[in-house]
Amino acid sequence: MATTAPAFFWSIVDWIYGLLTQIILSILAAGPMPKHICFVMDGNRRYARSHAKRVQEGHTQGFYALHRLNIRCVSVYAFAIENFKRPEEEVTALMDLAKTKLIEMTQKGALLDRNGVRVNIIGRREMLPHDVQEVAKRVEDMTRHHTNAILNICMPYASRHEMTDAIDEAIRRCDGSPEDIDEDEIEKHLEMTVRGSPPLDVLIRTSGTYRLSDYMLWQACENTQLHFTSTYWPDFGLRDFVPILLAFQKRVWASPSPSLPSPSL
């Protein structure tokens, strides 16, 4: 009996925590919610080192943290173009991890169908290994018709590249009248926009780093709430997320701006 009592106790604790989580989320859902949140998933390497784990294991737990979210559109900075400058062993491990996670998505087609999640791979995908490109295309093809939610996996990505590509496309379509190209025209050709992402409401960077690192610079320049938390990405959870949502709701209620989401009724 003594050996089973602790297990029973923790099962009760888990049940209470799960119930409280659902109650808190239900209360929050009664107010205005962001339509688009993006994450700079930072701190995986430091988390792995502090917990005596391999770097790729730290990244793996970071991926699992995504399942805690329930937002209409979520964008994650999974791999920056600059990350190709890291040690070859780490880059290879991250590419293997990306392939593994994408394969897992293809094996959960029914779950993606049931939740209506469309997966977009955003960035210079031609820089990815060919086997990763193939799996990425497979995931996109199998979720292309979904309309309930969007998950943008940005890899390999750099905001300057996205803006450059959008300007190039705007020039290509301007019919010889470049003077007609304005901010709206450029934004229309950003890959995020083309893939159906709504305007960015909240940007969150974990691990206590205070910079954007060339991530969604265009999207974050207006009406985007920026949050920098000291929590490492694999540890990021409800206790970190709730204050951010509350701050967003307070901002919406205090602002008459029509560009911000309206409170849910």
C-alpha cells in the first residue's frame, strides 16, 4: 500500500491541475483571444546543458511544448538560416529531428484532419536536405485543404529574405510601374500572407534574450505585443502563457483601435 499511495496522490494532483487548466482556459476564452501568435523557441541548448541532456534532446522537448497551445494561427521559429553556421553535428541533429517530427505528422493524418490544422513550411526550403524537403511537402499536401487552424513552421527562415522575396515579386507583377508599389502591395506578397496567416498579434521569445533575431520583422512592426520571458522554451507552459494572454486582453479592452481583435461574445 505504501508503494501505491504516492502514485495515487500524484494522479489526484494531475487530475486537479488538468481541471484547473481547463477552467482557466475557459475563462480566458470568454475574452478576446489573439488570432496569431508566434514563438521564437529559444533556450533549447541551454535547457539541455542544464539538465545534462544532449542538445537535440532539448530541442525535442521544445517541440512537445507546442501541444499546449490552442490558437487559430501559431508560427514557430524552428530554424533560422543563420543556424546553418552552427557545428555540423548540431545542424545534422536538428535536421534529423525536423524530419522525424514531420514524419510523425504524416502518421497522424486523422488527428490533423479532425482538428483541421494546415501545416505550412515557411522559408527557403531549398536549403533543407532533400529528404527533409520531401517530407515537408508531404505534410503540406496532406493538410492543404484544412481551414480550422494554421501552424507555420519557419525553417530555414529569415525575415529579410521574406521581405526581399516579396519586393521581388511585387516588382515582377508591377507591369512596368514600380511607382505603384506600396506597403500594402509588398505585404500582399509576403509568404506569411500568401499562406493565409492573419496579422500578428503576439510575439513571444523565451530564454531571456531580448532581440527578434530576424524573425517576422515586417509583421511585428505595428500592433504586435512583444513578450520576452526568461523561461526556456521546453519549460514554457501555462504559468508563462496566462499572464501574456491577460496582458493582451487588457490591451484590447483599453484600445479603441479597430485593428485589434474584438472581445468574444
